[in-house]
Amino acid sequence: MRYIFALILACLASSAFAAKIVHTTVYSESMQKELPVSFVFPDAYYANRTDRFAVVYNLAGYGADVMSQFGKKRVAIYEHAADTYGFILVVPDNGGDSWYLDRPGDNKMYETFVAKELVDYVDTRYRTIRDRDHRAICGASMGGHGALFLARTYPEKYGIVGSFSGTVDLLWQSHSFKADKHAGTRPVDECRALVNVEKYKDKDFSLYQDIGIHDHLYDSNKAFHDKLVASGIPHVYVEREGHHDSAYWPEAWRTFFEFAANEIDLREKR
């Protein structure tokens, strides 16, 4: 009897969320090639063929490909968020070291791809709510840099922004890091959130920042938070025990997805 009861619980747990994961490719006109992009659709997307949905773009970190973002623990978080909060989750390719910036010489045009081509593709192909109040962007590490950079560069596209252990200063402490190379077509300072705090002011962002207290990027993240406070820019700042690793980020994702859902609700009531 105990075995049967446990088996029933296991079956219920496995079917608790019916979100659908789709791994596909999206053609980039700027790079002239297909790029891997993954989607998590809430069950409600298929249950009602007329409803439209908010979209959350989740940007991967340095060296991480799309499929690395779909381990068992992450999939559980994604599916729970999609079905519980009713949004579409999009995880795009990041070129390994693109920093979500345009580098024509390396054929890495990830600013253009993520902020322009991919948003247009998603809004044209799927039933989305096509405004910044229903579009969020977030990411960990390099993805946090990408989320902060793309949001302040294209504020008309994103209303909700999340950075987890994000690189808020492209001139970080590694002397081997070639910031000017990675900045591509833009001046390095234009790519540094830490020196562009005022660009988040009066833009109606719902801004979320999360950092582990043992993270090597803690000091720069704390400095970014302090500058936001000094500039009177509303944001949620979370610091917890943890390092710059995959053990830290699941709780950051869970917290941000709830934050994003609440902010979408608040924006709809305004």
C-alpha cells in the first residue's frame, strides 16, 4: 500500500505542470544564419487559442549554450513559472561570448538579434501581448549584463528587468578581459551599467537585482545598487548567501519570475 501511494504521488508530481518546451531555430538576418532558441509555453497557450500572453526573455551567461539552460532543475522552474504565471519564456542563443552586443567583425550581432530580430519574430509568430508592460528580460552573469544593457538601450521594448549575479561593469577585475573587443560597435563606457545609472531613471522600469554575498561581482553589484538608491531609482535588491555559480541562480530565477508576474499584474491595473 505504501508503494502504491508513493507511485500515485510520483505520477501526480510528474503531471503537475503541462507547459510545453520547444527547441527550435530562428533565422538572424544580421548574421545570415539560423540560431538555436528555446521556448516554454504555458499550458494555457494551447488550452485557449485566442488569449495572448506576456513574454520573459531569459539570457544565458558566458560560454553557456541554450541546451545548458534546460537541466532537470531549471526545467522544473521554467515549467512552474510558465504555468503558474501564464507567460511564455524565451531562451535565445548567446554566441558564447557575445555579451549581447554587436561585433560585425566576428559576425556576432547579438544586440540586434535579441532586441530586434527575435522580439519581432516572437511577436509575429506567437500570440503575445506586444508592449513593454508585458515583456520582461533577465539573465545571470553575462546574461544579467545583457538584460541591463538591452533594457536601457531599448526602453520602449522592455518594462521589467532582472539581473542575477550580473556583470554590471564591463571593465571588471580580470586583466585578461578585452572590454574594448567585446564592446564591438559601441564605446566601452556605453556598455557599463555601473556608469549609466541615470539611463534607468524616469523610464518606468520594474528593476530587480540579485547577488550572492560571496560572488566575485558582489562589490560592483553593491555599488550599482547604491547608485540606484542615490539616484532615487526604484528597484528591488536582493543579496543572499551564495557564489557565482549554478547553485545560486535557481532561487534567483524563482524569485524574479514571481516578481515579473506581480509587476505585470500591477501594470495592467494602472
